[in-house]
Amino acid sequence: MESMPHHREGIQNELNKAYDEGHEMNEAIDVAEVTKEERGHIDDKEMRGELSLQETVALLKDKGYLDASFEGKEVHELAMRALSKEDALAEYKKSGDKAGAWDEFENMPYTIPKAENLDVMIMKFNKDVYGDDALAVMGALGVRPLTSEELIQYSIANPSHQEKKALVARVSNPSLDGNPKALYLSAVLDGRSQRTKPWGGVWVEWTRFPVVRK
């Protein structure tokens, strides 16, 4: 009879351990996970083409991914133009503070974009995130990252934004080695910097991802 309290204490310890392990597992769930209920709702809306800009903004805000600190705006309107690479780079270098372009970008694939109006939202992840995980979250929420061509024109129109946070876009065309690349715009001591980096690497917490609805 005297051993019963110890036995109960052992069982309770095992239960506590199981609870802690389960809690830790939940905390470790990948950032790309969205609840089945939310995912089903989004899928249903997307299938009918009814996911509005307002709904997308509300969803990003509710999940904590929307960064509205850029001029206090939730959405940034961007009028895309059919600029050649040469014209886009020339305008980029002349916009805002001094901006340079790396040879790597000047030599990378470029597709002349079509003229259209885009509603750009800025996503944040509040922690370091792998590029593919970020892309999975975007897809689950019904958005996509800007292409490199779109980000260049976004920075032409909003040169101060890359001075506030580093901005990342996905290069549409594959690189020579077949690995997805990213265009990375940031601020440096003598102006604004433009370079390419592997998309699939780790992006630190202060990186921002301009996105549009898919």
C-alpha cells in the first residue's frame, strides 16, 4: 500500500512528459502549415475565383504575415510597364538614392513584363525562414512572390522601401545551374544594393517578401 503514491507519481510524470513532448511538437510545426479549415476555405474560394484583395489582406493580417509598416499601407499599387532589361536597370539606378547593379544581375535571364496593374502586399515571417517554406506559405494563402522583373519596377516606384528592409523576389527563369535564384534588394552604406542569391537558402527575419494574389 505504501508504494501506491510513488506509482501514481510515476504515472503522472509520464503523463507530464507526454504532454510536454506533444507541446514541443506543436511548437515545431513548420511555418508552411495552415489549418485544414482555413485551407479548405481558401481552396474553395480560389476554385471559384472569389478570393478578393480585401480577403487576402485580412487573411495575411490575421495570420501575422502582413507588414503594413511601409508608409503605413497594407497594399501598394504598382503600374507595371513593358520595360526592357536595359531600360529597367537604367531607371532603377536613377531612382532614389544612389543604386548600383551587380554584373550577376545584368547577365541573368530577363523577360519583358506585360503592362498591368498589381496590388502588392509585403509579407513578413517574424523569424528566419527557408525560401521553399516561405513559398509554401504563400501558396497556401493564395499569393505568390513578385518576379525579379516586378521587384525592379517596384523599387523604381518605391526606392525607400529597400532602405527600410531587404526585399526579395523570385527569378522566374532558371539559372545556369538549374537552381532557383532570388533577386535581393537591400541598403548599403553608399546607397542601394542589388544582387542575386539562392532562393532555397535561409532568409533572415528582417527580410520582406512583396507578394501579389495568384
